[in-house]
Amino acid sequence: MTAEGRSARRVSPFAKFLIEVGPLGVFFFANNRFDIFTATAAFMGAVVISLAANYAIERKLPTMPLVTGVFVLVMGGLTLYLQDDLFIKIKPTITNLLFAAILLGGLYFGKLFLRFVFGAAFSLQDAGWRVLTIRWSMFFIFLALTNELIWRNFDTDTWVNFKVFGIMPITFIFALAQLSVVKKYGSIRGLEDEAEADAAAGQSGGAVGQSGGAGENDGNRPA
């Protein structure tokens, strides 16, 4: 394992969780304390800090957070410049539809782009990646439609609350539900590595035991 890999493994899951969801927390707090425009500015700053922290930890920028961050900066900038919160509200719609289009377009041309996103976490057969690609594409479309439904029919505070406290649990539950696909078509890489290590340790222990037994037999052998 490289030094960069060891550095990334030392970061606790809780710390990574805070880095990823921190900007949403800042967005929610600033909107409650001030207004949507102050919240948008704070959100943009928090996203930049989050990406920088992610890079400092992993020495790379994950694709989806990077794309989302770019859209936050672009749509947030338009929101502040034009003083129109429409742009920050339709940002989730655009990004989710973009992710769905990329995944489905890649699938159409025989490219499994989801493997580049989750390949470090899962080891799957191509059939498994295709199933996950279709499911995540449909989920992104669902999120886009849900976002449109919420911001068009409810006030800004309700939309912010749903964005922070609705989307995250829904996404978490959906991701957990996909573990059945991972189990059917492959495995989780961390668990796979642990199983291989345990197997290797077992074989090594067996070899040592056999060696020790051979030594005892030699000691009992008449001179």
C-alpha cells in the first residue's frame, strides 16, 4: 500500500461524513439565521472548503462531489448576481438529470461509468454494474422530479429543510438497498481484502503447525 493509501485509511468515516455533509449543514444554518442569499454564499464557501479537505485527505477529487461543487458555484453565483433564488433551487434538478444522462448514455454505448465512481469500494461483475447503473439513473431522475415538486409547491424554508433532512436519508436508504446487488454480483472490497488476509493467516498458521509437528516428530525419532 502506498503512503497516500495509508493516509486515506487513517481518516475516520465520521470525519469523511462531516466533510461531505458539512456544506449542507452550513446552508441550513445560514438560511435559518439569515436568508437564502446569505445561505447560498455560505454554501459556496463551504463547498470549496469541503473539496479542498477532500483533496488534502485523498490526494484526489471524487467525480460526483466535484461536478456538484462546480454546479453549486455556477448556479450559486447566478443566484447572488441576479438576486434570484431560482438558480440555486433548480441546481439539484440539473445535476441529478446530468448524472442520469451520463450513466444511461454510457450504458447505451457500452461504458459502465458507475465503475469509476464506486470501483474502489465494490468488486462486481459487469452484469452487476449494469444493474446498479440503471437503478442509480432512475434514482437520480426521481431526485430531480422530487426537487421540482418541492420548490415549485412549497416555500423556500420548506425546500431547504427537505434538501437537508429529506434527500440525505432517502439517498442513504437507497444506497443500503443496493447492497443486495453487490452481494449477488460481487463483494465489498474492504471485506474481500479482510477475507483474503484471514485465509492467508489461516494457511500460514497451518503451515507453522505442520512445521512444528514435523519438528516434534524429528525430536522423537531415534538417533
